[in-house]
Amino acid sequence: MDTAFLINKLAEAHDLSDEELKDLIEDKTSNAPLAAAADKVRREVYGDEVFLRGLIEFTNFCKNDCYYCGIRCSNRQAERYRLTPEQILACCKEGYALGYRTFVLQGGEDPYFTDERVCEVVSAITKSFPDCAVTLSIGEKSFESYKAFRDAGARRYLLRHETADLAHYGKLHPPALSAENRQRCLFDLKKLGYQVGSGFMVGSPYQTTENIVSDIRFLQRLDPDMIGIGPFITHKQTPFADFESGSLELTLRLLSILRLMFPHVLLPATTALGTISPVGRELGLKAGANVIMPNLSPVNVRELYQLYDNKICLGEEAAQCRGCLERRVESVGYRIVTDVGDVKRQDKTNG
Ligand code: 5AD
Ligand code: FES
């Protein structure tokens, strides 16, 4: 296989055949040429800018039981918490002072947070911080619920498709959850005019290269504004405790492939990537990523929101984390911008 040929073809056509994609994903030669090609494209579109999204993990109650996740409802050892609306607003206030202009409210699927409660929080944030974007990441809901959140002021929604392959989906989730419904949610969100983020875990149990190719094909159909990928990391209190975590190299390869296929997409260097390697996020940026999503949750609840083991930044105050990040981002030749950080689209504008 001619790696250079595949990289050039991908950079020019933004696509490859299934067979070529598979070869490039499984390629065992150095990541460096692929990362360099991806970085070139990211600099053409986004320059050296890195966008920040302030993540507020506001509840770890979850009615779902995904086999990979540390806050699954069957994990009785997980201590549960919920932030009050006042606590959530205090996180935003602290984040705003540090330059954050996007707040991501992420939580388990917590029945306590009815549509009405979610809408109240969203409206309160948009009222207090009119120059900020509110992003929700609270799982699978009905079209009507998504519409209500949108009307309340939410502009963006993150929902990873997890895996596009129906059989693989079934191996990662209990029968109550389906890939079909998850994908329905994503298309509903697009219909409602959300900027949508999707994505998948790299190296999840039973994942094959063919599955990853299907994930990429699904993403091409969905055409999301953001693609979040990070390594699967084992959590001891889950049924997948004995599986190996996903690899740094494969995650980096995929980040670069995604940057070349979707030149304009927002691509986070995820916390999971920073967890499997002390310089994972820096390497992610060099491989094509252009977003970092630091934790703005109160320090006393951070360790309770553990989807996987050994998550980073647990003890850090938001301000310390902000300084740490700035140094990390600059160490690899990029620059954090305090901006709402909309996706740059050639075909349409986003609001
Ligand atoms: N390792 C890595 N990522 C995980 N997620 C959930 N559990 C794990 C894990 N063990 C990811 C899922 C989910 C996102 C919020 O976190 O992809 O969509
Ligand atoms: Fe959070 Fe370094 S990025 S402490």
C-alpha cells in the first residue's frame, strides 16, 4: 500500500473507497505524514485557533445502562449528584470571567431534569450571558423535547452516535437502547436547526475496522458540525472492566482522517485522549483537532462524573485549568481564542 498516495487522495477528494479507508486506518507506518497533512488543512481553515467549550457536568444520575459507562444505572457504587440551577449558573459565571463563550451542559439521562427544568436552566443562561452559546448533551429525547430546548435558546447539541453498526451497537448497549433511535435523534436535531455534534469511541469492545468505516460513512450522511472521538477507556465498575482501552495511535490517525474528510468540522482533542496519554490532547491538536472542552464543574463533584477510570483535571479549579491549557496549547504552536467559536461552513452560515 502506498500511504502517501492515500493521504494525497484523501486531502484532495475528501474521500476514499471503503477498501482504501480501511488500509489507511490499519496502516502501521508512522502517523507523522498523515498528521502533517491534516494540520495543513486545519491551518487553512482555522489558522492556529483553538476553541474552548466549558463543560458543566450537571447530573450523574442516568436511567441508561450502557455497558461501557461508569455512571450506568447498574453501577450502585457510583455516588450520585445533581447541581442546582444556581450552581450551574455559578459555573457559567466563573467560566465567563475566564473567557468561555460556550457552555456545554452535559448529564446522564436524569428523569428529574424534565423538559421544563432543562428549559428553565437554558433560558436563565441565555438571559444572563446573551453573547454565549448554550450546548446541551443530555441524551436521546423526542422531537418535541428537542424543539422545546431549542425554543428556550439552546443552539447546539452533542450526541455521539457511538457506533453506526447495528450489531456492534447491540454489543455495547442493553436491548432497551437502539442505534436507530439514536440516529433518529441526530436527524431530528439537524431538522430543528441545531449545530450538531456526533462521534464514537475508538477501540470500544468488539469494534472492527469495518465498524469504523461505517462510522465515517454515517458521519458523511449526517454532516455534523462537530465530531467527538476519543479512546474507549475501561471503567472498573462496568461489564467491560476486563477489556483493553483504545489506543492513542489509532485515535490520532482517525482525528487526521476526519480532518482531511471534513476540513471545516470542529474536532475536539477530548479529555479521554488526555487521559490515555499525558500529552494526548497536544498530540490531538497536532493531528488536526481544534477544540478543547475543559471541565467547569465544581471541583467537589468532578470525581463523581467518571465515565471511565483515571480521568484528568479532577482536582483543578477552573482558573488553574485555564492557565494549564493555555500553556499546553501554546507548547504545540496554537492559540486559544475566546470566541463563541462557530463552525466555519462554506455552504451556509450558522447562528
Ligand atoms: N470510555 C471512553 N468514553 C466513554 N464514554 C462513555 N463511557 C466511556 C468510556 N468508558 C463516552 C461516550 C459518550 C460520551 C459522553 O462519553 O461516547 O457519548
Ligand atoms: Fe486541566 Fe491542565 S488542562 S489542569
